[in-house]
Amino acid sequence: MIQLGEQRIPLDDEGFLIDRDDWSEPLAALLAQREGIAFGPEHLEVILLLRQFYLQYQLSPAMRPLVKYLAQQLGADKGNSLYLLRLFPGSPAKLASKIAGLPKPDNCL
């Protein structure tokens, strides 16, 4: 459970949203903060594209498809693993999906 203003939003045991419709940009910033990330415009840009990917393909991408999609949408400077690791340290696809209010990618531990 996470508190956003007066609203209590349920999360699963790993901190992923139970109901994707609960997602908002302020909630993304709060989820990022819980993960030790200083959420900024670069993060939001990736998160919004990740949500767009999910709407288009109905799945949360693993790292390789995420990098490819970001490269197509934002160019090579931002569509690479190092950029994502800087923004979302550790497991970028899993962490970004969590902050985007999406399910955990299938192949993430």
C-alpha cells in the first residue's frame, strides 16, 4: 500500500501497482522516490514511452526490446542500455515498469 495525498493505493508484494488505472505522474514520482530515484523529466520521458509500448503491445518489455523501442522513438543517445542504467539502476526494465504502473516484465527476476 502506498499513500498519495488522501488516497491509499494497493501494491503487490514487490511494489507493483495492482490496478494500472491507479497510475498518475505524481504516483510515478512517489514510486521512484521509494526506489531511491530522484524522478525528473528524463525519467518521465522514458516512463511515458514505456506506457505507450504497453498500450501498443499489451506487455511490459524486457531490456532489449525496451532499448530498441526507445532508440526508435528518441534516437541512439537515449535508446541504449547505459542511458537506462543511469536513470533506473540495477534492472532498468523492471524498475521502469514498476514506476510506470505496469506489470513486471516476464523475464525479470
